[in-house]
Amino acid sequence: MSGTKTTLVDDLLTKPASPLRDAIIRRAKRGHYHDLETTVATPKMELDYDLRQAGFNDLADKARAGDYDDEWIRK
């Protein structure tokens, strides 16, 4: 299983702790960046923005590449 609530959180936990990192983790666990659970229109764009603001350009690139998309989306 992969996705913003699991794989993304795991990747974020490898980064140095910071208020921005921890806020992104909380949002991810709540489903804020999840296509079916969020209330925002463009969760992937918001995730990209948030990750870049936190300095996690490598994770933002992974998000753009679809690495955090749930399996049902990739099929």
C-alpha cells in the first residue's frame, strides 16, 4: 500500500524535524492530500507547494511523478 497517508509520511519522517515538516505530516495523516478524502480541489498541487516551502524538493518531485498516488489511481 502506498499513498500520501503512508509512504509520504514515512518519507517525511526521514527528514529533520521542523514545524513545517510536522504540519505536513499531520495534514497527510488527516487525508488532506488524499484525492478522495480532502476538501481542497487540487491536493497534489497543494502538496507540491507545501513540500517545496519546507525545502523538500526531492519529495515534491516524487509527488509530481505520482510516487504517492494510491494504487487505484496508478492502474
